[in-house]
Amino acid sequence: MTIWKTRRDSIDLTHRAQVMGILNATPDSFSDGGKHFSVPAALMHARQMISDGATIIDIGGESTRPGAHPVLIDDEIARSIPVITSLRAEWNGLISIDTTKAAVAMAALEAGADIVNDISGLTADPAMAEICAIHACGVVVMHRQGEPQTMQLAPTYSDVVAEVHDFFAERFTTLTRSGMDPMALVFDPGIGFGKTLEHHLQLLRALARLSVAQRPLMLGVSRKSMIGKILDTDDLSCREWPTVSLTAYAREHGVMLHRVHSVKPNLEALRMTEAILGIPNS
């Protein structure tokens, strides 16, 4: 049995994969910057994703697209916490905060969040691990090389698959020794974060080899630039169905958590793939 423990509830990931819906409370995210910047717009979008089958809503107040500039803690809190508070008031499902800052994570957890999704793998802020351990929240540990401003300039690896796996292994050991429940951890290889197109493809080919301590993987490929490079187009609308195909491929290779913008088609792809794999639809 594969369980992911969060503050509110535990998710059974033994057979059926789950979708995390992306909610960017930012003016400058690469895909939907500004569309959900106000609390009413953010709530409307969250409701739609929940209706479409999202198990988790991931709320972020700072864009992490390549070239993005850092956001002050107070600004990130001002963007994300009202959305978390409002959504928690009307929904009992799982809420995630997408941040690298311990102060933002603490404010989000106090406002009702259940999960911390940290693109730095809990390395950017020394206080983050303690905050997560104290609150017994679910944690997404992502791998990245460099910072958003520079991470795509010239990423290099001797063996990207081995280095990402080793990073996960180090993080698992360090975080569990610091008091974090092993079952609270999931790992994200960080597609789009300090990697070239070939690095991305190598990681996707090796998904089954990335997991550590039998912990689940999360994959965030939704609308990423790697799709545009392969298809030779900058049109974001052309990235939707390739995202769905990657979701189905990743599920076939054991990925049980999928962070996406468009919930319904990706969830349908997961259920179709699981039907082919012989997993009951119940």
C-alpha cells in the first residue's frame, strides 16, 4: 500500500493516481498569469478544478517560470493566503501552498493548507523543514538546478537521472532524520527547472528509477516549454493534448501524482490508462 500523509487526510496512491490542480495567484505565471489574480477569480477557477476531479488545489503567489524575479514574503502572503482562507471556508479537500519560503508556508498552514510544495526541495530556506515537521503536513520535494532567473541558461549534468535520484535520496535521509514522517514525502523530478530538453527526455524515460524509499513521484509537465520545443511552436494552446499524453505515459510508468492546469482531460487519461492496466474503476 502506498500512502501520502498530509495534515488533513491520507491519500491512498496504491492503485489510482490523483490530480493536483494548479492555481496561480500571480500576475506573471507563464501559462495563465493574471487570469486568477483576484480572490473571486481564483475561487471560481478552484471550484471548476474541484468539479473536474482535482484531489488537491496547489496555490502559488510567486511565479517560478524561467527568468521570473523573486517576490517579497509579504507580497507572496498577500497574494496566496486570502485564496487559501476563502477556499478552506467552503471546501474540505486538500490545499497545497507552492512556496520556497518558510514564513509563507507557516502562514498558509495556519490558514488551512495541508501540503507544502517546495520547488527547492526544502533547501532554499533553512527553516522550512522544521515548519513542515511541526505542522505534520504533506511535502513535495522537487529537484531543480539553479534559481528561476538563471536556471535555464546552461544547465549541465554528468548523469541527470543519477543526480536527481541522489538528490532525492539525500533529501529523504536528511528530512526524515530531522523529524519528518517518511510517509509525508513525495518527490518531483522538476521538469522545466534547470534542465535541457534532452535532460527532460532522459528523466521521462527513467521515471521508474527515480523513486526513493518507495515514495510516490509527482510529475509537473503541464504546458511546459519542452512540449513547445518538440512541436516547434510557441502557441500555448498546442501544449494541452501533449500534456495529456505525457500524463498517460507517466501513469503507465508508475507516477501517481500529476500537477496540471487542465484537470478533466488529464484525469480522464489517468482513468483510461488504469483501465488498460487492469485497475478497477472504483
